Amino acid sequence: MKSSIATYTLLVALVFSLLALGQRARGFRLPGDQQGYEPVQPIAFSHRLHAGDLEIDCHYCHSGAERSRHAGIPATGTCMNCHRFVTASWGAVREENRRAQREERPPRRLLSPEIAKLYGHLGLDPNGEMGPGSQASPLSWIRIHSLPDFAYFDHRAHSVAGLGCPTCHGPVETMERVRQQESLSMGWCVNCHRQTRTGIQGAPVEASLDCSTCHY
Amino acid sequence: MAGERTRQAQQRNRRNGSRFPGTASPPAGSSGEHEELAVGRRGFLKAAGFGLMLAGCRQAPLEKAIPFLIPPEEIVPGRSLYYASTCTACPAACGLLAKTRDGRPIKLEGNPAHPLSRGALCALGQASILGLYDKWRPRNPRHQGQDTSWEQIDAQIMERLEGLRRGGGALRLLTGTLNSPALEAVVKRFLAGFPDARRISYDPVSRSAILDAHLQTHGKRVLPRYRFDRAEVILSFDADFLGTWISPVEHTAGYREARSPDVETPRRCYHVQVESRLSLTGSKADRRIVAAPHEHGPLAVQLAAALADLAGESFPGEVQRNEGLAQRVEPLARMLWRARRRSLVVSGSPDPAFQTACNYLNELLGNYGRTLELGPASRQREGDDGALAGLLEELGRGEVGALLVWGVDPVFELPLEGRWETLLEQVPLMISLDDRLTETCGLADYFCPDHHYLESWGDREPVEGVLSLLQPCIEPLGRTRPLIESLSAWMGDSRPAYELLREHWRSALFPRQRQETSFDAFWDRALHDGVAQIEPESRSFSEARFEPRMFGDGSREVSPAEGEFSLVLYPKVGILDGRHADNPWLQELPDPISKATWGNYACLAPLAAEAIGVREGDLIRLGAVAGQGPELELPVLVQPGQHERVVAVALGYGGKATRRFAGIGPRWLEAGETVGNDGRVGVNSAPFIRLQARHLVYSGVPVRLSPTGERRQLARTQLYDAITVPASLALPGGERRPAVKEVTWEELFDPHLPVEPGTHSEHGSSQDLWPDDHPYTGRRWAMTIDLDACTGCSACVIACQVENNIPVVGRDEVRRQREMHWLRIDRYYWGQGENLRVAHQPMPCQHCQNAPCETVCPVLATVHSAEGLNQQVYNRCVGTRYCANNCPYKVRRFNWFDYAHEDELENLVLNPDVTVRSRGVMEKCSFCVQRIQEAKIEAKRRGVELRDGEIQSACQQTCPASAIVFGNINDAGSRVAQLAQSARHYRVLEELNVKPAVAYLKLVSRPDPQEEGHG
């Protein structure tokens, strides 16, 4: 009798652990696979707004993609090309203007909390001036798309071949926070290199399958 | 930043796969803490296994991407920038292009626009970049050994100098060769501010005798510019001009030009080398005359007398008729006479009388103005031994109130029985201004460290009228200050070096040029090109005149008595005077001739070693005959081609700086030390240098050798010396291995003696084990190495090491044949005595079409690419080492350990485009595939075709003799394809039918031009 209770208990336990394992197996991934990685960045920069709504070209900020191996994260100064003037949302600015008109005073310069962080890193005060004693400090973004160090990926070769950014990065213009769309695994790379042997958008390309294309 | 990341990530990766030492954890995965139960072994193992599985589910650690705040205009992360500058590793001042990545230099390349070095660098120049990232380099000014600030040190020094100005004794500035116009101008201004101030310069390996001889014979203390490129007969008395003498890169390029069989009008220069040991230059000579140091003088004098006869003049010096010698020099004299105006006689002797004889020979032969020029003359050495002797006397009399030292280290380089140490201690004010901690610095009151040359603005004038500019390639890493700024600061002028330099160029140099109308344009052009040509200062020379007294009494060298040996101290390629002996790359660079690394040794001729009963690795004691004097203990190295009565020892070893190498190399159970019992690498042989009749003398001291009975095994990279198979093993007709092939000049140019072009060998088989299913329709990379051009200088070995992140393994690992160099240079001997011949054969991975390594790899970690490369995939390699065992060329290198990359500063030199390999992985030459990829992608981006010569492997780029050609052999117009048609073209071990992509061009033997009755 005792043993049968033990057996049933064990069986139930087994079923539960199998279920638990099954749950886990669905989330199983190979080491280094960061597909779906969507970390919180130090500044809540919205690609949906910049690349989607405002239709800023990817290359405006990631200017290395056509010139260098790395697409690059834009220098903080690049943001200031626009954000020297664009300091808060249009709605907030309009509201402030209306209020200023009502109160018969010049409108105040608004600075949204996220853009304020940007100003802080550059050591600027809310008016965009270098204050005395202000200290600039580098801005550490969290890297999302990262290949192992024995793999050498070159943005130039891919952008020259006519591959658009979304091929690897997904619909970034719809992402509020950037997420790694693809697995960026070797199998994923090689599959594409095999398929594009027939050409990209009708243009013949020569996607090498040699190991030393990426590994050296 | 991006490169920075790569580096940091590489380190992480190297520490073995520890990809998951979580610093922070992004989503997915969860902790396995609830698995912790107080259980026994089995439970623990279960938990551990489950934990590992969970670890597999976790994600890589948080990685940061940190962009610039305000980007510098020209920097694009991931792209290299090249800055033209000048190498100051030795005073030859070759031009270089510093490749910088994200603001830090990672590789030095030769500057093709430089008129002297013509796009090449030597091993020393290539390695000098490591000095920039040397953590032992001084960072702060020091007073009495304590770090201090520039303000404090300046105030104190200026106060003491003020006292000197008011009459507190003489001021002396002791430097090495200082051929920088801007710096010289500031030094002049500085010294003019004192009642008794002078600059004294000496070179640790002195060439003073050449200048002194010219002062006597031509009325001007000047070093000629030697034009080996114009010579048709070269006679060298112990001048190692391809290895260590004055300007090796420039001389090698010229030498190759004079001996090139591949140009439209082939030039066959004949080279005779008279020497007592086998030097790098001697190994390329068409004829070697082996003579002990004391025999050189009489030989030169006899030759001068014989030539005077031919010229119908009477020799002004004294000649003792010696029939034996006369007969020996007779053919030489005739050969030189036939090639008059196109011959060149050089000598490495530090004896002015000997150099006068050389001047006489060159004058008789009409070589001045042709193969050696006095205007524009060379400024690559200016040291004055006489002035040095004068300084020592002044110091002895206590007349020197202040001594400033820059660029030399007399305590180490010229101990002179410890005289410097006692004398320098008595100097009231001693200031050291070097860029590293020399042994002399230890005696200085103030140490004002200079920048590394890659951090500085500056200029050099290696040859009059040729200006070579230095520009900084990185922000200074420490609080150092260049000499030019220090001196001007003490004159109350606080301008930075950049302004001082520009000021001098504007006022003194710009008026002497003709190309540009505005100074800014001139400056910008010079900055871009790295060099500028100006009108040389006009110098007048008196007509050459020779008097009997100038020739001395024949020779100062004494012949060693029975049972004694004549000691020869020589500078070694890569180490020279020891200034860069703190560089691990240079320490591990095999000597081009002996193939020994890490330390010096006593070279003995085979007969001599037999006579005293020693063999390689036996420790012998080497002491002065008189009993008093220095004594050294060194391992023996048996050196064919050396004179029997000579023992040769390299200079530059045993310095305090080499103490840093204690502990270098992997630490494991059986690890052996790199340093000797005294904690240093090698033994300092400089105590044997004498100051004799106001000249430094390096050879000819008679010494006694006595075996100690102990042994110290040498770390040599090559243990097989002969190209011939021992008689006991050889099959008839197979006595000589065909790895190195030779063709005579006549065979090469005689249409009746056809040499089969291209690929043919005695045993070659057309049968192929493999189907011909790899057509290589696109590009196919190939390399050709010209054995006739290669001098073995080893610049390529270091260039490869820098480019490909090759680690240093230490003496003990080299001894176990585990060095990691991807490119080795095999050196082979054949022949006997004076007819000893030497071949240098650079041996990179041969990239065989039917590669034996590929067929045995169980995990396909080494496979062929569609462009003919033999690829090595590190992340796939599991380290079976089958490939290395199956490689007939033995070019594969295995990472037995995780080699040291703990030095964060030194890691800055790592090339971010090449993976740093971890333990258990095989590696080898990749044909610099990172350069191929870069050039291919860049050409694609620009929409242009890849041109031949656009891709240069690191070894090819730096080669002073242009011996290496790399390119696409499927392109019929490429140089490598053209060379494949050469009559000299062959492949090593062709009979194996592995079809290497690397081919060699045969050595050319040039018989004595006399014998065939030309002229």
C-alpha cells in the first residue's frame, strides 16, 4: 500500500516535471543566441518615431554602414544636429506656446526628460550652453546585435550588394525599443548566402561560402 | 570604440569560452538556486548537471556600445587611418605609415614615398610599435627616483642651470646621433646660453672612424652616402651593410637593384665580403674571404698598393711586401680596377687608419661622387669617439658642472671598466632625458622622460636635403615631454613641440625649397607625404689628399697567440646596441644566421670547438688573457663559416631592462626560465669594448676560453643546418636536398642552355590522387618568393607577428620548438670553408592545392577556399594536431597554452581584424586574409576592379629587398603570374604533388667576373 502511494506520488511528480521541462524546452536556445533580445536602453530612444514616423534614413545616424565594417552607433553630437532645436514633443511645445500667449510672456524652452539626459551627457545646460564646471560623460548604450569575436561581419559588403537594413535587423521602424529580430547564427547567415547566389533584386551577387569570408 | 569593444570581447573570449560569467543578465533563463539541497555526491552531480543546462539557456553578458560624444572629423569606427611619420628606432630614419585604428597605432608600414627606405622597414622598425605600449615606460618626471610634476622639476632645474650660467662649471649634453634639424636648432640656442656648453655625441656601435678618416682625407667630418644601387663590384671589409651597418633598409634596396636579374637590362653586381664571422651580408656574398680581424688591415693595405700599381701611382702608405697576400689580392685588385667608377669599397672597422685606406681605394677607383657621395652626404651617424674620450677626461678632472643625457646609455653600452658609474656620480647636476629607463637614468638627479616617437612631433634629416617628418599618432600615454620642449622650457619658452618645429621649418628650411610658394602648402605636403626635399646646405670639400701618417702602422689589431682567440663583438640584427632589448618580439626573433633566440652566445668555428672540446650548449668562460679584466660565461654555438681563431659574441644583451622577462611564457609544471641565473637575458659583452687611442674598439681582444663543464641549451628554431643529406644516408644522386635550387648567371641568360621554365622536378608526377573538380575560375591567390633577393633580414617575421597577433612564448617554449611565428626563415648551408654558401628561405604556409592537412582534419577546421586559400577556422578546430603532423612544410603552429594577454596596455597593439586564438587551436599563415577581404570589399564599395598589387601581405609590404610578390595568379597580367613564367620559378617538395600556391625563384650564383674574361 505504502509503495503504491509512493509510486503515484512519483508518477505525478514526473508528469509535473515533464510539463515544467516542456515549458523550458520551448524557451531553449543555443548559447549566444540572443534572438528577441530587447533590453531597456539608458535613453528611451524610439526607432518607431525616428525611422518610422519621421522617416529619417537609417544611414543618417548609422553612417558607417556604407563606409565601414561597423554601422556604428551615432555619436552623441549627431543627435544634437536636430535636438538642439527639437527639445520636446510638438504637443508640449504647442501647449506651452498657447499658455505663454495667454499669460503674455515669451514661451519657455521645454526639455523633455529623455532629451535632458542627452544634454546631460554632453555637459549642456537646458539652454544648450556649456555651463561652467559642466562635465561631459560618454553615453553607454546596450549593445543588441553582437556577433562572436571570431566572426567578422562587414556592413559594407552587404549594403553594397543591395541588401536593405531590414533583411537582418527586421522592421526597426516599427519598434519602440529595438529588438533583435533574427538569430544571427551561422546557419542563418549561411542559408542566406546560399539562397542569394541567384541574385538580390535581380542583380547578380557573389555571396561567398568560404570559411575565411567571415572567420580569420 | 568599436575596435575597443572587439578587443575587450576578445579577451573575454580567450579566457576560454567563459562566455557566461554573468555580469548582468538580460531576459530568458532563470536561476537554479532552488536546486540547492543538502545532499551527497550524487545529488550534487545532478544539481550541477541541471545547473549547466540552465546555464546553456542564459544569455551572453551585457555588452556596451559607447559612441563618441563629438566625433573627430576623420575617424570612422572600423576604418584604419594612416599617418606618415619617421622611424627613430635607429638613426637611419626610414619613412613609415602608422596604421591607426580608433585613435591608436596598431601597425607600422613602410612609406613608399620615402626616397631612402622606399616603402620598407626593418625588423627593428616593425617591432618599435610595441615600445609605445610598454607598461615599464616612465610616465612621470622624477627627482631622485620620486615622481614629481613638471612645474616643480622645471623650477628646480632652471634654478640650478642659472647657477651654472653664472659660472659654476661646464655644461655637457651627451646624445646619440641627433639628425633632427629643429631639435639641433633648439639645442644650439640652449647651449649658447651658457659660458661653456657643448654637445657631445657618440654611437654605441661607433662609425666614428669613417667620419674621422674623411676629416683627414677630405677636410670635412662627413659620412658618405653609400650608393649600393650604382655599384658593379662591392668589396666589404666586415661591414654588415645588409644587416646592421648604418642604413640597412636603404642599402638592401640598393643592393637588390644592383643585382636584379629580372629587369630589362639585368644587372649583376659582384660582391666580395672579407669577414671573420658569418654575417648576414656575408651570407649573400658571391665570394667570402674569411680573415681574422688582425688580417684585414694588411689585406686592405696590400690591395691599395696593388691598385696603386695598376693606376700607375705610388702608394703613400707603408707596405710590407708579403708575397702570399699580394697574390691573394691581385685578382681582387684587377676586378676592382676594371669596374672603376662603378665599384665600392666599404669597411666596418672602427680604426681611422683602416678607413683611410678605404678612402684611398675609393679615390683611386674614382668612386667618389658615383657610388659614394660626400654631398649630399649621409647624416645617419655622427658620433665622435674623440669627443667622447674628451668628455671622459673632463669628467675625470671634475670640470663638468652639469651633464644632460639623451638617447644613449653609456653605463650599459660602454662600461669601460665601470668608469662611467664612478665619474657620473661626481657630476653635481645630472639630468636624463631619455624615453625609457636606461641604466644611466639610475644615476641621474632628474629624469625628464621623452615621448615615444609615435607620440611626438619632430623631424629627421637622414641625408642632407631629405627631410623626414614625425607626427604624433596617439595622445601621449603618460605625462612625458619631448626633449625639444624640455630644453626650450628651461630657456623660458613654453611653446609646444609642434610650434617649435613649424617655426624652424618656416624660418630655416622653407627658404631652401622650390616646389611650393607658401609655407602652409609646403608644410601640408610634407605632412601628407612624410618627406620633403630641400636644397642641401652647400658644403665644400678639399681635394682628397693622403699622407703616409694617415695610414697608421698597418694595423692596430694584435694577432692572438697560440691557444688564444680573437674576440669579435658584433651588433645583431634586431638587437643592435641593446636599446630595444626590452622588446619581447625582438628577443624571440631568431637570429638570421644562427637561428638562436633569447640571449647571446659564443660563436666558434667547428674546428675551434673541436679543438677545445666543446659542443653546442656547453658553457665556456671567456676571459682576457692578461687575467685582469672582464670575464663572461656563455653557451657555445658552433658557427660554420667563421674564422678558426675567432670567438664572436653579440652586443646588447644582459641589460637590466631584460629582467622584465622573468616569468614570460606559459607557467606550467615543467616550465623553464627565460632569464639566466642573474635574472637577465644573455650576458653583456660590452665590458670588452675598449677606448683605445680615442677610438672605440670592438674586436681583436685576445681572449682565453675555458670550458666550465656546465651546459645551457640554446633556444634555436632550426636544428637542421645543411641542405645536403649525410653521406651515410644519401642515395646516389640524392646527396643534396632540392629545397633550395640554384642557377648560375650564365645558365640564366644563355639561350643555348635552356632552363625549363615553370614547374618541373626530377621526381614530379603528373598522376593526381584527387579529381580535378575545383576549377578556380575566379581569383586565385599565389605568392612568389625570390630566394636571390631575400637576405634573411627577418623584417617579414616581425611584420607578420604584429599583423596577426602572434604571441611570444618565451625561451623555454622555443627550446621545445613551440615558437608561434607564422613565417619562419629557413637557413641552409652547403660547401666548406670560404666556399660556404648560405640560403635564406622564408617559409609561410604554402597553401597547397592538394593540401595534406585538409584531408586529415576530422572536423573540417581546415579547408580550401574557392580562391585557393588554405583556410584555418579557429572556432571549429578541436586541436587534434593531425594537420601539423601531416604538413610536409611544418608551417602549422599549435596553441599549447593560452599565451599571455594579461597586459592591458600591450593588448592595445592587437589587430582588431584578426582573432586572438585561444588554447588548443591550430593556426598558421592565412596569406593575410583580413587584408584580402578588406581590399575586396573596399573595391566592391567603390565599384572598381581590384588592381594587381593593391593587396600586399604584411611580409611583402615590409620587405626591403622586394623579395615577396603576392597576387592573383589567374590574372595573366599580374606580377605573380608573370614570375610563374620565369626560368627561376620552382616549388619546394614538388615531388609530393601537393601543388603549393607559394613558389620560389632560384638563387643565382654569380661566378667571378674575372674568370669569364669580361671587362
